[in-house]
Amino acid sequence: MLGLDLGITAPPPRLRPVAHIIAEFLRARYKGGVGPGFFDLFDFVAAGNRTYVNALGHVMTAGINAPRTGHHIYKDGAWVPVGLLLEPAGQNDIAWSEDFTNASWSGYWQKPTFTTGIASPDGGNNAMRWNAGATVGSGTLASGGLSYDTGIAAGVTLTASVWLRASAPITLRLGVDDSSQSDAAVTTEWTRFSVAAVTDGSGRVFQLYDSTNPGIDIDIFGAQSEQSPVATSYIKTEGTPLARAKDSLEISASVLAAAILAATGSSAMPAAISIAVEGHMSYADTDQAEEVTFVDWKASNLHYIRAYLDTAGNNTGQAIFIQREAASGVDVAFSVPNAYAPGVNVPFSVASYHTAESINGAHDGTVLTANLTPTALADLTLAPIQIAPKGIMTVKALQMFLGVCGDDLLGELTQ
């Protein structure tokens, strides 16, 4: 047999550098802090109880300053872990979120008679039940249901939300008021429904009713109305509207300084910085230049690195990567205007690199065109870096590379 040696050698595979700071919230794996734990890497503050959803689909409560790292969303018929839930401050304006027998709740045509002690999404027996066939109203328009009035003025953006389940599939009507009704296709599984709208001046902030009058049992739990364009985590109330504290997550300047020294052997600002964040976000297009902020590393208004989502003008979700230094000015890399679309639990993966000569970004495997106009990189060694400081976000992973950059790296990090 004749053997041919053509002398052709395949190039070795590219070895991706290892991040110097890593947070994998699903695996509880942390690197770059003073130890291996969450609080060794991060400063986290939340000045009150907040809720999240666990692997069983139960609504759980996290205590003061407890990170909600075990949050799940319902996807493809299963509860899927998605990481650390971070939200702004909010308030449930409904004073009795679980007691629908309370006099503050009015009937929508006819107020139902409720059975209490029904198994609820929080793992307890805190839901209530009514039979749709036991109420009468205005013929086929509305048979029975609930409404809640706070006297709110017209022109306020609200989101009404509630958990519903039924003994058989049924379509209910959910809204903030009469001008914002939407179908809620209720099934035999607990599902949280929500409707966002601008108030019509009726004073109402929540309404739910059945218009078919069948003999079906309807279970209800956890009503919420909040001044937000999208639903946020559930806030339980028992007699008064209740607020939720903002989640604040950052890597302190001292932790960053130690990581920089370990990675580069110097306490100076690295010549290159690469940052990647992956997770889910919930947002509406409210025509803001900074709708959602992924990362904000800021020493002053003249010295910062930032990554955010822009919905101003025709943008529905433009990824913006920016750096500013007093002498160099503002330097930006940006995606197409519709890189993302508004919605609930929108997956995202973004990354950027920053040097004194260039800046570039990437999203979901798409590497942008590098901006080669920078002349300096801001010294941020004395500033903390904030993660998800604006918007509703569940962060799956965060990575930082100190002294490392490149378009290939951005593409790999966001695929």
C-alpha cells in the first residue's frame, strides 16, 4: 500500500482565556473574590422581603439581604432555573392580595362567593375558589368576577397580575380597567397572567370576570397592581399596600483591586477589560435611552464603562456599549435597533471589551463593528461595578477578563 505524507498539519484549536472574575449563579460558583462564596465576591443589599419561584413552581420568600439565586421560570412544560433575580423597587397597590372576601374587593357585576383554604402556588392553602356558574350578571357580557378601585387618576401606566387555575379550561377577562381587558386562557395548572395598560380615569386598578357562566371552578391567588409597564415579583399584602425593596448587586472597589493585582501584577487599570453578562430580562418599550442597564462601572460622569439597552425612538432593543474618559470623550459600539424585542423573560447574552484604542461589543453571538476612535481608557480602579442596576433581570452568569480582549472572545462569550 502506498502511503502519502502530505505534511499538512491542522492548526491547534484556539484556547479561550479563563475569566479572572466569574459568577455562575446556577451552580453557585464564584471566582475572584476574597473567598469562594457569593458574599466573598459581591456586595448585595435588599432592605426587605422579596419573592421568587422555586423548582416546584412555588412562590417563595427571600428575607432581608438574601439574594434570590434560586429563581425559576416556566418554559416548555417545566420549571427551569434561570439564576439571580434582580428587580427595582415596587409596590402592590392592592391592600388585600389574597383575601378576595374582603370588602375592599367589589364584584364585577356580581361578586362571587368564595371557598377558602385552597392549595396555592406558595405551597400553602391560601388560594380561594368560586364556581363560575353560581354568579349572574349582565347576560353574556359579564357573569361574575372582581374589581379593585384605588381612585387612581387617568394616564398612569399599571400592570395587573394574578395567579389563576380552573377545574377545566376557561377564558376569563383580565384588565386594569374597562379599556384594557384581555383574554386569560386559564388551564388546570396554576399560571400567572398579567395585563399592562394606561389607566382610563375610572379609578380602577384591577378587574377579572367570567363572561360565559359555565359550571367551572376557578381558583385565584396573589392579585397585584403596580405602577410598572411589566409584572414584577409578587408582593403579598394583608390590609395595606406594600412596597418591595430594590435589589442592589455590585463588586466593590476593594475586591476589584485585589482581582486586578492578582491578574496583572499591578494595581493600575488594566490595558484591556472584557465583561460578559448572560440571563433573562423583562421590559417594555417605554422610549428610553437606557431602558435596561446590564453593567455600570462608574467613577464619575466623565469616567465610566457601561452596557445597556436603548428603546428611544425607533429602537425596540438596541444594545449599547459605551466608555467615557475625560480627554477621549464618549466612545460607543452599538447593535442594530431591534437586537432585542420587548417581552417577559427575554433571553440575552451581551459582552464588550474596552481599551485605550478601541471598544467593541457583541450580543447573542453577533460581534459588532469595533470603534477605533478612543484615545484613553478611564481609570476605574477606585470605583465599584454595578450589575443590573436598572430594569428587571435574572442573571445567569457574569464574567470579567482583566488585560484580555478581542472580537473572537466576544463572539464565544455570547454564543
